[in-house]
Amino acid sequence: MAAERREDTIGKGLKDYYRDYFPVGVAVGGRSVFGPDTALIIKEFNSVTPENAMKMGPIHPQENRYNWKEADAIVDFATTHGMRIRGHNLCWHEQTPAWLFVDSVGDTVSKAILLKRLREHITAVVSRYKGRIYAWDAVNEAVADENSDDTTRVLRNSPWYRICGDEFVARAFEFAHAADPEAQLFYNDYNTERPEKRERVYRLLRKLVAAGVPITGVGIQAHWSIYEPSATDLRASIDRFSSLGLKVQITELDISIYPWEKNRRARRPGDSDDYTPELQQRQTEQYKNVFGIFRDYKGIINGVTFWNITDKHTWLDNYPVPGRKNYPLLFDTAGQRKKAYWEVVHF
């Protein structure tokens, strides 16, 4: 194995091991594609997703102003290096600009105005990158969480829902398809392996498919941990969604060393961020297991994307516990391949 690892350090990257399965991507920012991680990105990955640069707030901060600089830089970088590009995202209830839901005097806008603004935004962004971005997360995290008080409602009680009902979801897909008919369009969400939320997502997808909405597939965000999901739950979700004739992408993969928590909280006595050998081994086994499942579904899964590059910087640092370090990726804080990497690529 040591000799193989020395050879692989010079030769193959993740994208090469999975050439016959699916593209392997990574979430990036403008600084990461022109910084110390550039060589690693080029070596290991053949797809990129702008982590924040194409979200509505950063790219469209004012109604009549767009900020294309960082998004353009990422697209140009990927194009130069022959990488595919996933656009993220066109419609979300977070990271939205302040002007979006109100009029000039601060009152909530009508459904007609909000859908008009959504159409104009999606048309501008998707048209700019037509033919360069092969897939978009058209709608992100619109489904209510599994612990929602209202178990009869599929969608979360966001400003989009309160103003438009559920119509905004279908309209977002239709606006994106009109702007680039060749682009793949995904609904993207987290915790889709948990049975209750899986069924909420399935109900939304089934409704969209039945209505002829131009949806390609579902993005399983895969913000997982060493504790979940089980192989049974993950397979159940892929089977359930693909039964509708949809593709599946793993869109935001990381495997936390801590149990899942959504709500921010203070650090508690006894909280530790030591990356112990036991935690490393459990993480290695989880990565090995989920990639084995991904390979089993290579006819359905048409993309896997990691959310951040190395353990040096990850969105899970300080979230949801300020001051706590996480180690969720395949590359350590020095950018070196971890034990989990080798279990992912040797099959």
C-alpha cells in the first residue's frame, strides 16, 4: 500500500479514480482557486461549485446591480482547466438581499412582483453562464425540517412560501429552463436521508414531476457525520427519489466528527475538538461505506461534490459551536491526503 500511495501522490487524483463513475467536485471561492489550494483543486477534482459567489445576496445585492466579479473568476478558472461547473443556487430563503421581499417603503411585495423579481434574477444569472454551467441548484432547502410543527405542510414557512405559496418552486425551475434549456436542474436539500424529511422531499418531487416541471434530479447535500446516515437510510433515499425517474447528485459532502446539530449554541464544559485516532477511524469507515454505495448507484448518481477543500478551512469550523474545530474532509489541515482518502479510492 505504501508504494501505491507514493505512486498516486504523483499520478492520480479523485477525479481519475472515479472517471468511470461520476465527476468529483469541490466547493470553492475566488480566493481558493487562486491561492495555496489551486494545485490540489486541479489535481483532485474535475468539477467546481461556487460556495457563495452565485447565491442571490452576493451576486445580486441591489435590485438594479449585479456583482459578477467572483462568479466570473470561478467560471473562467474552471473553463481554463477543463472542469465542469455546478451553479449554486438560484432560489433560497437564506443569503437573500434585503430588497427582495419588500417595496420602496418597506412593505411586503405581492406574489406577482416577487415572481417577477425571481424570473429576472434567474434569467440574468443563468443566461450569463449559458453553455458553461452544466447544472444548477434551482431551488435550495425549500422543504420543512423533519421536526417541523406542521407535519401536513411540505414546504418550510419561508418568505417565499408566505408570499407565493408553493408556486415559486415550479416557477424557479421553469425560469431556469427557459434561460438555458440544456442545463440540468436540481432540487437541493439536507437531511434527506431521515425518513420524515425524505417523504416531504419525495412529495414535492412527485408533484413537480407529475406537473411536467423541467427538473433533472435531486441534490442530496450530504452534510453527514460519523454517526449518520446508515447505509439503509441512504439507499432508501436514493431509491425513493430515483423511482421518479430523477438523477441524484451528492452536492455538499462532508463527514463531521460530531453529531448533527442545526441550532447554534455555546461551547459546553467537556466539549472537545480533539481529532482522536478513534474519530479518524470512524470517519474513515463512514467515507468508505458511503462511497461504496455511490459506486453501486453509478447509473443514477451523476456527480459528487465535497463542501470545501481541506480541513484547514471548512464551514463547519465554529458551526454550530463557536470556537470548535471540525475535520470533515479527505485532506488534512496541511492539504495532505488522510487515511479516509485511501479507503475512498482503493476499490
